[in-house]
Amino acid sequence: MTTAISKADERQHNWDFTPLGDPRGYIEAHSLKELWFHTGTKCNLECDFCLEGSSPSDKRLLTPKFEEVKPFIDEALTIGVEQFSFTGGEPFLAKDIVKILDYASQFRPCLVLTNGTEPLVKRLDALLELQAKNQHPVAFRVSIDSPDEQAHDVGRGSGNFAKAFIGMRLLHNHGFNISLARHMADGEDREQVEQQYRDLFSLNGLPSDMNMVAFPDFLAPGSIADVPHITTGCMTKYQTQQQRENYMCANSKMIIKKDHQMQVYACTLVDDDEDYFLATDLASSMKKTINLKHHRCYSCFAMGASCSEM
């Protein structure tokens, strides 16, 4: 006689165990150093490789208003947050982004991930006003996928390589801190690739020692990648306590707006899996164990991938 397993039980089993029945590796949150806000999946570009599936018309994740973001900023301050960070989509398409940055940068440093094109440039004057009056800086990470202009523009559209560098120069020349996000190719010569970028920085009057954050291909939302499953044994055999404490889900959270509700998710890379919805407030989310079930968790495990610069 067999007993039927409900979908809820099956989902819980898949959360707790790998397909071979081993207990999944997990992370316990120990602090809230960085709080991320997702500004929605609307973007002025439509890149086929986008890990968020963003486009000018995408509504998978919605754009929050200032009044919806403020309570999470306030709560995070009581928990000891050290930085507020913003990603998209393209954050500068969010109507309230300057108002949000104005409020957040009164209390903590802010980081904004952007493609560096027209939406950013249109907000520059307003950003300069924030820079002049608020205590904490607003920094920017601009996406340049490849040091080769043609390769970058194949993914992002003709002319966007040049536009992104214009945006970076404007930010740098006005005293903002900038960094760069790039793609990481399988088997690449990291030193050679990064030198190509640094040559570009010099040509464009940018700091040659600019920080670069390299990302593997995270695939589109909802993708199922053929990667090894992470067990509790993997976490203790291959990683130290310090490495486990450096996982983003150990010291950060992300706020998204989905189905017209503000929700706390485990990190910036798992918003396409509802198993990573933790709570509707930060204090409750900090009590939740994060199982490393998502295929993007393997990038953190194997390569130390992180969206953070802290």
C-alpha cells in the first residue's frame, strides 16, 4: 500500500533534501550588514542573458513606492544595517528612486546597480543634490559585460557600450564612487581580461584600480541548471566557518514587490523561487534557515559569487 504525498509535503521534502535524499546544505543568518531593494524588472534595455528577465514591459517584479520602502529602511536601521543597495531592472526607471536614495543616504551609504545609460544620465542633477546635502555617499556599479565593445553591444544593443562609459565618466567626474560589473567566461584568463578592462579605464579617464565584480552566467528566471546539489556534508568538508558566514544570505536580505506585496527574500539571486520568500518583515526573516537549493546557490558555493562589495 502506498501513501499519496501532497504537493506541500513534496515541496517541503525538496527544500530539505537533495534528489538523492541527502540533507541540503544551509546557511543561518548571523547579521544584517546589507539590505537590498529590487526596484522592479522594468528596464530600458532587453538583454537576452538577463538573470532577471528584465525588459521595458516586464512586470514579474513590480516597482515599489517610497512609502513602501521606507518602513524597511527604518526597520533595518534598528537591526544594525550597514549599507542599502538597489538593483533592478534599471533602478533609475523607478519614479521614486531619488526620493528613496535621499532618505536612505541620510543614514547609511548606498549602492546602486545600473546600466549607466539614459535613465541614469537624466537623474544626474538630482543625484548631485543628494551628494551635496546628505551625510552618506551614493555609489554606483555600472555593467560592462565585456571589454570588447562589439561583444557588449550584441547583448545590450548597439551604442550602449559607449553610453555606459559616458555615464561612468559623468559619475566619476562629479566625485561619485564607481565600480564595474562584468561577465565571467568559463576558462577565462582572469588576469588578462581584467587588464583589458583597466586599459579601457585609463583611456576613458577612469581609475585604473576600479573595483570589478565578475559574475558567471546565472541563466534566466525559472531556469533549471544541471549543477551539483549542495549537502550539509559539502558545507563542512569544503568550506570553513568563515566562508559560510560570508554567504550573502548570511548577512543580507532583499526586498521585492511581488503580487502587490512587499516581501523579504533570502538574497538578490533567488527571487524567481518562492521557496526563498521568508517573511513580510525583516525581524521574522532573520530567524529563517536558508537551504541552498537554487542552482545559483552553487555559484556562491563553488566560486564565492556575491553581489556585495562589502
